[in-house]
Amino acid sequence: MSDLLLLLRRLLSRPLDVAALAPSSTALAGAMIADLNLTPGFSILELGPGTGALTAAIDRVLRGVPGARYLGIERDPVFTDHLRARFPTLRFVEADARDLKRVCMTEEFTRVDAVICAVPLILVPTSARLQIIQDCDSLLRPEGEFRALSYLHSWPRRGALELRADLRATFVNTRTRGPVWFNLPPAVILSGQSRPS
């Protein structure tokens, strides 16, 4: 089954759980991982990999990095099974992003260089969103990179404004990249770094 068809089926069966209208484009995937400082042993935590559009780009770049590590946390069981079949060399855990600290402890994945987040954080209740962001920060190595995608049409919404404020309060060097027009819908990338040690 194609990624688009799988996503549409999940969207129709679980409309409150799936925020995307289509899998992320290769343009967005490339922008999400651009300029990462990929050194030997680099580790990436991906939240909400969905059908694996961003995961495919991550997998391609990590293949050339000695000792690279990856962990994907996806709460939808159908997506998780799809990801495990599509990327047999990567590790996926079926869990909610709100449990990421516990999952990372269990998986012995407690220090990461980058977090790539496709979870629709603007739709997550405020306290849970802030907890996810703070948990990501606690897992990141000093000057580690946090990147989250957000859709352009949601930019002026209250949840998006709160998300940007939460990122500024948690990380340093926060910035917005994009928009990435070649995506449905167009997206922006919100990023920041954990504080230096």
C-alpha cells in the first residue's frame, strides 16, 4: 500500500489523531535534516514518523555515518507496523510522545544529538506540549538540535504562537526556516538548540 493511501485510510479512521493531509514531501524532509552536524555516533530521535517520509531522508543520511543511532516513537500501531516493515534496520517503538522519556530510558537512548518532531505540537494540550519539549531538551546533548514541523496555515493560531514561545523559553538559537512550498500543506520548520554545557 502506498504511503499516501495508508495515510488517508488512517486519517479517515482516526481523524483526531492524524494531522497531515499527505506524507511530507522530499523537499520538507530534506529541509528538516539539512545542516545537521553528522559526526560518528550521531543519534537522532524522531517523534511521530507516521508513514516514514522524513524517516527515509534520515535513514539515507545516517547510512554514511559510522555508529549512527536512530529511534522513532510513533503512537499509531498501523503506522508503527508499516515503519518496521519499511525500515527493518531502524528501531521503532509504539508509544505516545508524552512518554518519550520513559521510552528512551527503556531503549537506552538517553542522550541524542537531534530530535526531529512531526508530532502536531500545536494540537497537543499546553501542559503536555511543554512537557514534550522539556523532555526533548533533557535528552539532547549540549547544543543538540530540536526541529519541529508546523504547517503554514496554522502560523497565526494560538497554539502555534504558544509553541514558538515554548521553544524560545526552552532552547537557544531558535529560528524558523521556510516556508517549504513544495509540501501539502506548505510547512515551516521551527528549530532551536539545547544550551551549551
